[in-house]
Amino acid sequence: MKVRSHAKINWALRITGRRADGFHDLETLFQAISLHDDLTFEPAARLSLTCDDPLIPVDDTNLVIRAARALGSPPVAIDLRKRIPSGGGLGGGSSNAAATLMALDAMFELKTSRVRMHEIALQLGSDVPFFLDGGTAYATGRGEALTPLAAPSSEIALLLLIPEERVSTREAFARITRYSKPAGIAAFRTALTTDFLAHADLLVNDFEEPIFAMLPRLGELKRRLLEAGAAWAGMSGSGSTIAGAFRDARSRDEAERAFDDVFGVRRVAAAF
Ligand code: C5P
């Protein structure tokens, strides 16, 4: 069985408080995007993982292996072809975990209930439940209290700038010193059904301030995206990816050339 495991960006991300369990409460608008990894699964004598990226551990610490174990699936040989960078704020590992849960459940007809799938997903990571359904979704809690929403109604072409600098999510949360008030789901519903990219005041990410202070080049990339004609630009998750949104693919492709002189930044055109 072969499946795609899509990346996400966060259109907005507000950290709304710190919890007794050490996690933070947040409010975010997730968006699954076209950039994806490929996973293949074959029945085997024992559980194993291979990956084309030598920097990714293939042992028991990998979320794919942890997902297969948590689901209690029969043993499989799993192969992972990576395109989504890890530590880029694009949810690569979380997406791989969710794709593994869904694929193995289907492949072995385990008929795991939705509630149980969601529970296992959240044990694996705060972003994993979102990737069970993907699409566009409003989330609160750790990111697991999800409401699916319609994708933005206006045409949008994305340009992802993926710097070689990596950010640890845990460290990013540790740098948060102020909490925001949630904007509320109604504001996002309105934005999604009107001129989405015109809602700059809504589409903010609380990680930008502390992460841009630590890695000023990321703030510079955001500024340059806006200069190059992006209707909206912002960091995804806890970084380091900076996403630019354009009103059509032509203006996106034109803007991409403005980054020809920038080294150590991978450019990826994406849609959703
Ligand atoms: O859930 P996940 O494993 O992705 O989280 C990684 C780390 O990020 C957690 O150990 C925690 O320090 C931090 N985190 C948080 N609040 C969240 C999600 C993650 O503090 N909602």
C-alpha cells in the first residue's frame, strides 16, 4: 500500500495560555498543502522502517514506528520518501504518523474507531490528530480540538521558503512570555468566505516575535516576500518555514525569482 503524507501550514497561531500538564493552549487555523512525503507499507516478518533521508532516525524514536506500534498493527516493512523537512514547522513527522495510522488501519482492516484513532494520534503528538482528516481546520486545546472548515474561497498560490536553520518546537514554546486572546472561530469563518488574504490582523503567528528575535534572517524573509508581492506572509508553526501567499501562480512564480540571490533557503511552490 502506498500513501501520500501531506504537509501543513498554519494560517494563524495564537498561544492562549500555559497548562498544568506543561503543554500550551493555542488557537490555530491549519491548512494541509500539496507538498507531501510518500509512504509504502508491505506485510513483513517484523516491523521496520527505511528512509531516503539519512538524517532521519529509523529506530523506535521515529513517529512512524511509534504509530504502527501504538495501533497494534501486524508487522510491516515501511519505506518513507521525504520531501517535507523536519524542524521546518510543516508538520512532517506528525503527518507521517497520521498517514501510518490511517494506512495500517485500512490495510489490515482493523476498523479502529474514530475516537480511538484520535486518542492514539494525540498521544503521538499535538498536531497528529489534524492530519487524520487534513483540509482546512480550526483548532484549540493543544491543537486537537478540531473543527473542519471550508478552504479559503479565493484563489491562492503558495511559496514556501524553507531555511536551513531549524527550530525545536519545545524551545519555541519555552520562548513564549505573553499570551494572546483567541480570535474565535467566527472570525476565521468570515475570513475564509471573503477575501481571505486581506485579513492580515487575523492571520498572525505568536511564534514570530521570539523566533525572529533569535533568527533575524527569518523576519527578513517574511519582509522580502511582502516586498516581492505576497498578499500575505507568515511563519508556519514554530518555524522555520516562512510561507508567502499570492493571488495567482504567475505572481508567485515571478516573486520566486526575487530569492535567486538567497542561499541556504529551499523554495517550494505549493497549493492546497
Ligand atoms: O506534542 P508535540 O510532541 O508536538 O510537542 C512537542 C513539545 O512542544 C512539547 O513537549 C511541549 O514542550 C511543546 N508543546 C506545548 N504546547 C503544545 C504543543 C507542544 O507546549 N500545544
